[in-house]
Amino acid sequence: MSEMERTLAIIKPDAIARRIAGEILSIIEQNGFRIRAMRMLRLDRAGAEGFYAVHRGKPFFPELVEFMTEGPIIVLALEREDAIKKWREVMGATNPANAAEGTIRKRFGESIQRNCVHGSDAPETARFELGYFFRELDLV
Ligand code: GDP
């Protein structure tokens, strides 16, 4: 049996603006994740740049920061067995055009940038990203 694990999920500004946050939360629950913490906030420029620091210098970085600051986001700490890998499966590939049928990005994503959701890609990243938004005490 695999280990319980936590990952950081984000419902991005495009999804909030289009009022599909509730639907995405349902999908999260239907896929067996426990929501251990959840918060709505709006990132400022420094906040978005810090979160996506690994992408600094890439051609899409300024556009990505612009997008992630255009409106509120919902950040979530999700828990289940194999949470990191499983949440990335449920999200689908970064580019909705390449995402598998039934995934969130296939169903709702508008472009490689406006793809509705974020998920940590490895245990190290998950630790950094969970800590970026939550203190240990916030995790229930
Ligand atoms: P993820 O882990 O699947 O979210 O993908 P990445 O870590 O590679 O990229 C982070 C985010 O940057 C993506 O979810 C997109 O919102 C955006 N992004 C990635 N690649 C591109 C790109 O080629 N063009 C644009 N405009 N945005 C991108």
C-alpha cells in the first residue's frame, strides 16, 4: 500500500472567473482527495514570481505572472495515497490540447496558459509549495 501524501493544488484565476471552481472542487472530492486546507487569495506580482521562481527567465514567465495575478485563486492542501501523481493525472497535461479525455484541463482548459489548475510535480516541490501558502497549523 502506498503512503498518504500531500500536494498543493491551485484553482487558477481563469477557473474562478468562469465560475467552475465548485465543479473542480467536486472533482477533487470525487477522486478521493481530502481537503486539508483551503484559502482564496489574490497573488501580487512578487507572490506569483516567487511561486513560479523555477520558470523565471522562460519566455512565458511575464505572461504567466500576469495571468496568475489577474484575479483571485483558491489554494488547497490535498491528501490521499499517491496524491502528487494522482492529482496530476486528474488535471491532465499542461496543454489542454494534449490532455487525456476526462481530465480537468481537457474539459475546461482554454490554452496552455489558461489551464484552470496547478499541481505540485514532486515531493520536494510539494513541500515548498505547501509551505508557500500554509503553515503546519492551518492543515487540519
Ligand atoms: P504544469 O506543472 O503542468 O502546470 O506546467 P509547468 O510547470 O511547465 O508550467 C507552469 C504553468 O505555466 C502552466 O500550468 C501554464 O499555466 C504556464 N505555461 C506552461 N508552458 C507555457 C507556455 O509554453 N506558454 C504559456 N503562455 N504558458 C505556459
